[in-house]
Amino acid sequence: MSAPLYTHRRLLACDLCELLETYLDPAQVKEVYRAYLFSAEAHEGQTRKSGEPYISHPIAAAYILGQMHMDTQTLCAALLHDVIEDTNISKDKLGSEFGQLIADLVDGVSKLSSMQFKTREQAQAASFRKMLLAMSRDIRVIIVKLADRLHNMRTLEAMKPASRRRIARETLDIYAPIAHRLGMNAMRIELEELSFSALYPWRYQVLTHRIKTIYNKRAEFFHTIKTNIEQCLAKHRINAQVHLRHKHSHGIYYQMREKKRTTSVNKRKTFSQLTNVCALRIIVETEDACYRALGIAHSLYKPVFEHFKDYIAIPKINGYQSLHTVLFSPHSVLIEIQIRTAQMHKLSETGITAYGLDHFDHNHNNEPCYHSHCQRATEWLHELLEMQKSTTDLLEFLEHVKTDLFPDEVYVFTPKGKIMQLPKNATPIDFAYAIHSDVGNQCIAAKSDNQYISLSTPLVSGQTVEVMTATWARPHPSWLNFTVSARARSHIRHFLKTLRYDEAVRLGRRMLDRELASYSLSVQQLSEEQKSHLLKTFKVDNLDALLAEIGLGDRMALIVACQFDPQSDSSIKQRTVNNKHNPLIIKGTEGILVNFARCCRPIPGDEIVGFASAGRGIIIHTATCRHVIRYRQWPEKLLAVEWETEIKNDFLADIHVDVHD
């Protein structure tokens, strides 16, 4: 097995031009060379950690794209990709020299300054969101970024150990999955192998050695099977190429980790228990030949039916197409086989870059599989943009993206027969949000194959799923405990945050009205001058923001109301004692900001006390609860509350039964 460590040879501009001359016009090569000269001058005097001139990195990134036969603009952007970030050249200057499109590509790749953020993680998340917005306008932004990252990973040994691990982890979490999402599996595999070797060098070496050993030990056996299949295919006049291959170290390591997470301690898989270290790949000419070759393989060796997957009829989420099967070969050795056409193989390796510069030629002959790849990539970008709009927190957005990049998939059907691709362990709630956010928000029940199922039930491939909705329904916080898709989780969190804010405003208004009553005032009766005084005093933008802070327990209504008392400091304690004459009425329907303490589980009829908890709203305790004694050291946070006369809601209660024998 070839090690992922890149055999470093410093590429020169002449090497790049020699490559580009194989598929570009002389005028186009000249334009790329002009970008090289501009970049070389801008980076003059700069060096990499290895001590090499900095320009060697942009050349190498452009060379990677040249091997993909990318267009002139993408190549120029690769050569210039660090000019805005690392030199004094502005985006406007770059635009005047090479056009706005190239300037936009370069700006999309450029990271935001970490000086603007409190942590490296926030800077990373903000830079990724910036790149995402640029990607939505031009997918070539991420292609340039992937080439940039691939060369950085190939030369990672020059970095300090801590930096190597950080960059490798980021690559494994974000950039390798993005390459996979775009169908660029050859690049994805190299990024994964390089990252794995940097993060876990000893594990990488051990696994690499074991894979080599197994491959060499079974080579003759697999070659016999390969020859048998080749002869049988030829006998049935199917033109095919059969390749023997072995799995990559990171893929094997990932399988072992997955087994550990999904099985009990006694059933954990070791390397020796894995059956698919080696595999055969059959390349045929047509889709029909794929299924014929599958039948021939099954006639030679018995198939393991639970391992058969038809990704031709139902492609993977990134457009990948192939037939997968596992066969019982002689001596009870399992062998994995993939069957695909040459076009499917090309697309599986290079994805949206399969046709290089032709991708950006609108007159390109229509390749249905290729356009399916592009359509899926576009749909994914639109989903990320929608997710970004409903997520205000940068780190939360980045986590959603990591979760959503490459889950294992299940395929379920709508009642009308439409196939829905969902992450592994997806539930009816995930299914509902995949249809539309409104369907998810109003989901109340679900059926699978005409049988009612729980909303938390994991779906399996082949099910027909139907969801029932109601206009009065809304997401419940507990849904976050079992939803797995980033789309569903993002919409649920967005809805709950909006709902929480609205409820906080309403609750804050009730609490402030209660305190203002002592001054014969209410929130509605406040003059503009009085409102302005409150906003200035508490440094908030508007009255709703102040009311929300009160409702969330972040600010005390008593202290806000005392702004209208000339002796407010001395009256707070007295007002705290007297507020029991004007209690807050608890109906049990206040929403998520009035919570009933689990320690004492108050129910209607109990004498109760409210405690304003920062960020959580009001917590209702029984007056005899042990925690209330401790809360009395913050009298301004204790609230006089009473039950509504008639309450129809259900409440949880603890029942203690003493049995005397």
C-alpha cells in the first residue's frame, strides 16, 4: 500500500505551463503565467515554514487543478489565492488586474482575520461561512480551497506538532467530507490518509503494515477469483476490466471505530475480524452490463444478500453510482465487489471536476450522470445557505455543517413514491423537515407502511413514511434528543429560540406590569421619555429586548420598576417583602419560560414560590422545598406566585408509598 506522505518536489512555473499546454490555448496559458508573475511579485520575500519561497505553494495548488483540467479563471485564482490574505494587495486591485470574477474567487478563499474574534474556533466558523456564501455564487471557490488544502497537507511535516494535529483535524472534519460531498473521492481519500497519518502516526503505521500483510497473503487467492470472473464475463461477451484493490488505512480505522460505537464491549471488531480489507472492482461499458455482470458474479459465488446495495438505481447523496455486493468465496472468505461503468467510475473519482473546464461551458454535451452530480451539489449549497440563515451562532452553524456533510444514508419513500435520502438513524421528524420546514414544525404523528410509529423511531431503508400535521402544533425541545439531520436540528433550534424570545417578552411584560402597579403604571402607560430612560439605563436597543431579559431571568423586574422610585435603593427590600400582595398568577400554560422544579414537583393546591433563574425564566418550587431556603439570600429574585383558580393541565407528581408489614 502506498503511503500517503507526499514525495515532495518543488514545482516551478515551467512545470505548470508544460502541463497546461496539453489542454489550454497559448493565450490562456499566457494569462495564467501573468497571474503567476503577479503572485510571485506580491509574495516576494515571503517563505513557507519549510524555508521554500512562498510562491511554490500557489504553483503547486494550481498544478493540482491543472491535473483536473480546470479552466483559466480557476487556475489564476489558485495562483493568487493568498494574495489578499497575506499581502497588501486589495480585492479592488486584483479585480482591476484580472477581472471581478477572479477577484471574487480569491476573496472567497481568503480567511477572515482572527483578530476580529475571541477564539480561533469562532474565526474558523466565520471564515467557513464566508466561503460558503462565495461557494453559493461560484462552486469553484471550494475547488480552489481543496487544492490549497491538499498541498498544505502534503507538506505538513514542516509544521509544529500541535499545528499539524489542528490542521489535520480540521481537514478530516470539514475538507475531506466536502470533497466527498462533491464526489471528489480521489482527493477525499488522499486528504483522509494524510490527516490520519498526522493525527495518529503510530496507528497509521500499524494499520498500513497489517493491510500490506493481508493483501500479500491473500493476493494469489484473490487473483484466482479475479481470473474466474474475467473468464466468465468474457464467455458471456461482456467487455470488462477487473481490478484487485485494497482498502485505505483511514477507511479501515473508521470501520473499526464505528463497530466500537455501535456494538457492545464483547462484540467489538478487531482488524482480524474485518472481512473487506481487499475488494474487486469491475468496470463495464453500459448500465445494462452492470446488472448482467452482477448476475454472473452471483452465479459463480453465493452472495450475502444483506450486503447488496444498488446505488445505480438509487445513487448516494453525492451522486455516487455503483453496484455493491459481497460474495462467499472458497474457504469461506468474503469478498466485496463493486460494479460500475467507466463513466460512473470517472464521476466517482473526480465528481464535479470530472469534465474539467467543460463544467463551465454551457454548450457542453449533456452527460446525465454528470449533471446529476452538479444538481446535487447545488441543492446541497442551497440547504447550507438555508441552514445558515436560521442559525445565528457561528459555532453552532459549523457543527451543523459537520453533522450534515456525510452521514450514512437511509432511503425511504413518501406516500407518492418519491425517494427521500436521510441520515442513518433519521426519525419521522427528520423526514418531515426534509419535506418542508412547515411540515416539520407542525408534525404530530407518523405512519410507516400504514402503521403508527413513534416520532422518535429510527427509520430503515424501504419504508413508506407518512406524517400527520396540525396547524396548532409546534416543535418540542425533546425533539433535539433524537433528531439527527442538521436541517431538522437547525429548524427546531431556530423555532425554539424565536418562541423562547416571544414568550420571554410576554412573561417579562407581565412581571414588569406587576411591579409597576405599585406606581399606578403599566408598560403600556409608559411615556416615550420614560421608555428612553429605561433603555439608556439598562443599555438595550428596544423595550422588547428589556422585557425579554426580564422574562429570561437575566434582569429583575423589581429593579427595573424601581427606576421610577426616587429612593429605589432603600425600597427594593421593602418592595420584595410586599410583593406577595400582588402575586403572579400561574396558569400552567405559560410556555417554556415557566418551569416546574423537579426537586419538589409542585402541583395545583401546593403553596408555591417563584425564583427568577438567569437564562431559564421562572422556576416554580413548593414553599417547603429545601432549595427555597437557600434562595432567600437573593430576595430580589424570589417572586410571589399563586395558582390560577381553575387549572386543567396535567402535572407530574411524585408519590411515596410506605408499606408496613
